[in-house]
Amino acid sequence: MENDLPKRLFDFSVNVIKQVRQLPNGKEYQVISYQILKSATSVGANYEEAQAAVSKADFSNKVGISLKEMRETNYWIRVIIAINNEANAWQPLLDESTELKKILGSIYSKTSKPR
């Protein structure tokens, strides 16, 4: 399961980008779009950086950043669902972000503990 994580994070980022393209153009959506695009694409990028970590602490730090960014992305998805009457297309992304949060949280908790 963990081996397909980079692909899942990449696919998640791409799917968020595609859904953001469908949002209305109101000022509030411009702000939300900017925030969610930054956080959603940062998750996978930081996890990729973690794969080239120079130490266990470096790996743990990058995974921790990925987790924080996924939590933020999950927040913005929930905001979109709450304010957009046609946000049912976002539900699969909310489900995936929740699952990815759990995976990243598990990795982070296992790697950040001193041995």
C-alpha cells in the first residue's frame, strides 16, 4: 500500500487541480482556489523530497510537512463543500484526503519517535 503512495499523492494533486477549474469565479473562490492549489500540490512535492532525505530526521520532517499540507487541503475541501451547492464532486477528494491524512500521520508517528 505504501509503495503506491507517491502515485496516490500525485493523482490527488491532479484531481484537485481539475476540480478547482470547475469552481465559480467569485472573489471567495479565487482565495480558496489559490490556497487549496498551494496545499494540495505541496503534499506530493514534500513527500517526493522525503524520498531523497539525507537522514531519518530529514525524512520525518518532510513527511510532517506533507501531513500538515494534507490537513490544510482537507480543510479547504470541507469549506468548498459547505459553501457550494454543487460540491458533490468534491466528496471523493474529501474521502481521499482523509485517508491520505491517516497514512501520512501513521508514517510520521512511526518515523518521528526516537528509537
